[in-house]
Amino acid sequence: MTRLALHSRLIPGTEEAYELEHARVWPELITVMNQAGIHDWSIWRSGRDLFHLVECDDYEAAVAQLSQDPVDRRWQDHMSQFVESFAQNPEGLAGQSLRHVWTMTDQTT
């Protein structure tokens, strides 16, 4: 299992609309995400900044699979009216994941 964090930024003025869109994400999107090996995806917002925590089997494989899925493509097209961009990180998985610094449960006393 892989756990990784992503950072994206909202287009100014779309904060409330973005949250409304996520009040109930399309059930068919959750199905295709599960089929791609994504077990959980959480999003936190601070102003226009979004921080995502993703738990999956293989993030790069999931992204590749979802990029070919019509449901995910429809969702991505729809969400492009709200999301300015995902931060890029050449060190991260799929060039996007944030650099992991510390996890409490990974540290032994």
C-alpha cells in the first residue's frame, strides 16, 4: 500500500463551488477509482490550496488506468473549471506527489 500527498490550487473565486462539487462525488467515479487500486482519497483546503492524501496500491498505475477511463476523463474535464493546477514535483510519484518528511507511526521510540 502506498500513501502519498498531492497539492493543487483552485482558480480564484471557485472555493465554495469546489466544495459543493465534493459534497457528493459521482458514485461511478468512486467505483473506477477503487478498480484502479485507490482505496481512499481525502482533501483538505486552506484558502485556494488543496492538500490531498491518497492511499492506493500503485499510484502511477492508477493514474495510467484512470487516464483511459471515460468516467474519470469526464470528471477531470468538469473539475478543470475549479482547479488551476496540480503542483509538480520531479522527485515524487508520477511527478506530482509531495516529498514525504515524517510520519509519527513510522517512528519508533
